[in-house]
Amino acid sequence: MTQVSRTIDPRRTVLLVMDYQHGILRSLPDADALLSRAASAIETVRCHGAHVAYVRVAFDDEDYERVPPHSPLAPVLASAGKALHSDSPATAVHDRVAPEPGDIVVRKTRVSAFSTTDLDERLRARGVTTIILAGISTSGVVLSTVRDAADRDYRLFVLADATADPDPGIHEFLTGRIFPRQASVITLADLDGLFPAPAKES
């Protein structure tokens, strides 16, 4: 993993919690452990005063109608039925990592956290320049968002052990070989050390 130092301004940093939804978590064999690590990451960034933002994938009736038959997404939606509907409990953010008042929450209908959302505008309105990414799956939302965010000139950190993929081999390849080209890859153990140390009492 990337060696990091205390160089992040929490006021300009967001932890992006992506697709931590009931239906998606069911695809992972170690979902409980992953949720615990994500909850710990959220607690850490909140303690330092950084922002937290949530992304979930879900479709309204109109969104279903907008997907053309030739889209690669069309058969996915057809097989999922109403499981991906915005009103379905399966698309809700899991209670253990749920948003709090003041957090950014966006709903997307494609893969990247920025695609089909106003996330970029909302982050820039808060002065965010650094993004820490945690999400499911590594080869889906995380990969797409790393690429998209890098093109938007954000400084990026991928929280590898709060990110998961149904294929562990793909997760290891992306976090070890691909993401380091555009992001620092860290673990939960590194997270606290990204932020300035608390001032010592005199």
C-alpha cells in the first residue's frame, strides 16, 4: 500500500461511501466484516471533521424507461426487475453505515458516482479537493469513479479494505496494479494518519 503522511485538510476532504446497499452487500461472503470496516472509516473521518457523502444506485419508473434496448444496462435491469427500484429496500443504504443529517446523498443510474448525479457540483460547493473512496464493487463503481474523479482533478485515495469485489482476484489486481496510477491506495490502518495530528494541550 502507498505510504502516506499527515497532509490532508479535513475541511476539503470527503469520504465517498458508494453502493453500500442491502441488495449489493448480499453478493459478498464477508459483508459483515466489510460493513464494520466502513463504519470505522466513517467514524474516523467524522472525528476529524471531514465530509461524508453517499452514493446509491436505484431507478425510478422514468429511469427504467430512459434505458434504450441496446444499452448493456437493459438486460441487467430486466433480470433485476423491481429489485433496483428506488423504493425497494434492497437499494437502501445499509443501516450500519447510514447517512446522518448534513451528509451528501446522491442517487445514480449508471456506474460512476459522478455520472447522472450532481455530486461534482455539491463537492465543489463545499470546497472539496480530496476524495477517499470506499465502495462495492472494486471493478464497478470504484473503478469508474477513480477514472472520472481523476479527470476532474481531485486528489484520490482508495480505501482498499473498505472496498470489495465479488471476485477477490480482480480486487487485488485493481488495487495493486491499476488504481496506483491515479490514486493512493491505503487501508483503514492508514486513515487516521492522513489527517493532521490533534493539537497538544499546553
